Amino acid sequence: MKTHLAAALLLSTAFAAPASAQTGIDAANLTETVRTLASNQFQGRAPGTVGEERTIGYLIGRLEAMGLEPAGVDGGWTQPVPLLHTRLGTPETLAFDRKGVATPLTFGTDIYVSTLQPKDRAVVANAPMVFVGYGVSAPERGWDDFKGQDLKDKVAVFLINDPDFVAAKGEVAFGKFGGRTMTYYGRWTYKFEEAARRGAIAALIVHDTEGVGYGWNVVKSAGGENYGLVVPPEKVTSLALQGWISGETAAKLFADAGQDLEKLRVAARRKDFKPIDLGTGFDAAIPVTQEVVQSQNVLAKISGAKRPDEVVIYGAHWDAYGEGPPDAQGRIYRAGANDDALGVAGLFEIARLFKAAPPPDRTIAFAFWTAEERGLLGSEAYAEKPIFPLEKTVANLGLDILQTAGRAKDVVLVGKGQGTLEDDLARFAAAQGRSVTPESLPERGLFYRADHFSLAKRGVPVLLMMGIAGASDLVEGGKQAGQKWVDAYTGKCYHQACDAWGPDWNLHGAVQDIDIFYQIGDELARSARWPGWKAGSEFKAIRDKSAAARK
């Protein structure tokens, strides 16, 4: 670690711009940071690897060079995040079994699974498969898909998204869960959590590109790996395996069981839906390589001059997907140039501007999260053991994937109707001559898929800038060009080796977006204002409980 740290510290000085050199966000600085972090030297920045060691050293070197203060544990720059890292080997058995007749499954084609149990083998022995529809238990909405079904030692089979995702007017589910806007009940994380709460031995979700928001290529991109926070034995998940069935494989599974999957999709949109035993067993025996790896969040700050205990946190994740199979160009590192080296670069630029300005009244913190790609684990570890009290955390402003297609006439809002920070977004966008466009695909649940969510679910007001949330209305080409960029990125490069810096990148739009976040944070850091949640947000009541701490 020390060798890599020293090398990264030396490297970082080459890119440390003088504080007075710029008066705004600098695209050249963004490019230099991205090209560095996405280079082969950092090996795709996977947690617990040499790539992480080099990344942590580089981040610390940059922060020190800019004159920021460490904000980690015990006065250091980092917060330890121990992770359980598992990787499945070649399956010995992987099949559906119906009345003694096995249907072998091809890993990565028919089915994709992983494990978060610290065991050397993942075994599911002919466990009964039960279709639970959307798997939603929401008493506040009068909805229960389980109807008392015992799932202990069984395999829960889910549909992705919410019961009203494709419901038409007149159907019982229509509008129950926000329509096309996904709630947390629609996320795959919720479904796995709910299956575990009910004692299932495995959980499988039927893949649907429209419902989840990405193709099968993204589902299988982790290659059998998984990461989870290290937990006590009594809190280890009951799920020996969790994952996805391809749409084609699921259709055959249901047909072989005498069921029509398409008809059941409709049935699952009714309140009277009841779980269905598929009369099929799931067999799996897969060797597992498992280890505990020590990963780290990197945390820095600029202390507030008047109210240092009140904190505005900027966040981006430093991790990407590490090494994988070579692509058509022979590239093996899935280095996440946009996801999220560009977000990291944005934080450096924001920090540079703050250091060049008068000291803020409130503390400004910069969080570089680990293991976002593995389930928001770094931010979740922080939220469980926060360095700065959450009740006095003013806001969390997150950068995660920015559009690289040029200037835009609008800025895309993720999570419309959630919090008052969206009003700030609109105000500062207007000052740039831009409007606000709500995310075009709210059914993808992006609000629940980035690190800010770890703090949001604990009541901290949040705002996310994410370029894939919708088609930007580009100055050159309009929304059609914006959609072309989104489709190209999500369809080809999301979590793939081709998420690499290229000379065709146009960062003028990213500069606009980063500047808005700087302006929002600057205003919050120099005022006594507390942003909040809007009526109807599921997070408002959580924040309200700590109101006395902010008086």
C-alpha cells in the first residue's frame, strides 16, 4: 500500500491546478482526471485490489495538494469498509427439476446468480420454486403479494418493478405505486431483501429490459462476483443464491409448469393475486471463492468558519468494475471513465473552487465512496457509522454519470417531487438560461440506484445529477441527439470496457451541471437554510424526527 501510495502522490502533483488559475469549472481539468483514473494503471478500480490501492493513494494525493483537510476516521483520510467478496466458480449443478426431469441451465445465458453468504459452496437442493408476483408487501398501500405464503427454504420468483408499472387505467394496481415512477418496492434490492426476511433459500427475478432499465448484458456483467458489507453471523442473508432468469428461460419455466407467464403478469397487478407453486425444484451446487477485503471511503473537508458542525456533503464513487473478459478491442479493464471517474473529477473541480473562495460558514465535505457498483456499500457503511451527524448534514449532492455530448438547454431532474433541493436546481438552472426536465424514465428507479440513497433513506435531503436519467435537450441536435447519447451509452458501454475516455467527449454540458451543483452547495454553505423533503416523500417523516437538532 505504501509503495502505491507514494507513486500516486507523485502522480497527483502533475494535475493539481493552482487555486487561482480558474474562476469556473474547467473541462481540461475534468479530462485530465478522467484519463488518469480510467487508465490501465488503475486496473479498473475494483475494491480490494491493487487498483484500489493506487486509486486511494491518487485521491489522497490530489486532496492534499489542494489543501483540503482529512475527514476520515481518527483524523485520517479514509473510513475502512470491510467487504465480503465472493466469486462463483463453474457450476457443478445448475438446473430446474420438474417431476425428476432436469432442465440444465447455462450460467450467464439462461440464468445469472451470485451469493452473499461467506461459504465455500452455494448449494440449493431441489428447493420448491414459488412465483410471488411483484413480491410487494406494502401495508400502507393496502398491498400484499405474499398472502401468508411460507417461503422458508424455498425459491422466490419475482417480477421486476412495481405492480402498476404497466397497469392501465381501470386496473386495480393503476397509480398505486406512482405509475411509471418506480418506488423502492420495484427495485431488485428490495426483492432480495424481502425474500431473505421471509427465509427463502434463493431469489430469482424474471429479467425484463423495460422493467429494470437495462439489458441482460448489464445483469451478467459482474461475472459471478458479489460484494456485501461484513455482518455478524446472525445477520447473514438466508439466500444461498440470488439473481435473475432471462425472459426466454422464464417463459419456458412457467410453460413447463402449465402456467402462462404473460397472463400471470396481468394477474399480479391485482390485489387478490396469490403466490403460485410452480411445481418445479431448483438445483444448484456451485463452488465459491470468498474472502474479506478491506476497502475504504476517502473523506475530505473544508471546515466551516461559523457553524462547522453543519455539513454539506458532495459525493461520487471512485470504484468501477475492475478486470473482465477482453472486449472486441482487447480491453480487459472496465474502468468506468464516465461511471464515475467523471463524477470524481467533478468533485475535485468543486473543491478547487471552494478552496479559492472565502471560507464557508458551514463545513463542506467531499466523499469518494467505495463499492457503489456492488450495491452502494461504501455510502451505506458511512450512513451506518457517519463521520458527521446525519441530523446536521444539510444535504448530500451526488455526481454519478454525466452526459458527454455537449451543452444542453435543460438539466434532468432525478426524483421529482421528493425534496426542496429540486427548487434550488430549477433556480440555478434558470440562471444559466436552462430549464428543468423530469427524468424521462422514472420507471428505472435511478433515485434508488446511486449513493445518495444511503443518506436519503435516513432523512438527509439529497440531489443527484445523472446523465442517463433522460435525454438532454442538446444545443446541437436537441432531444433526439440527447436520446442517441443515452441509448449508445446504456446500450453499449454501461459497466463495460468501452466506458472509456474518448476524443469525441464534449464536456461543456458536464461543466454546466457541475457548476450548478457548486452553486447550490455554495449557497447552502454560506446560509443558515435547511433544505427538506416535500409532502408525500417517504423520507420526510424520518427527517422530521430530528428537527430539534437543527434549531
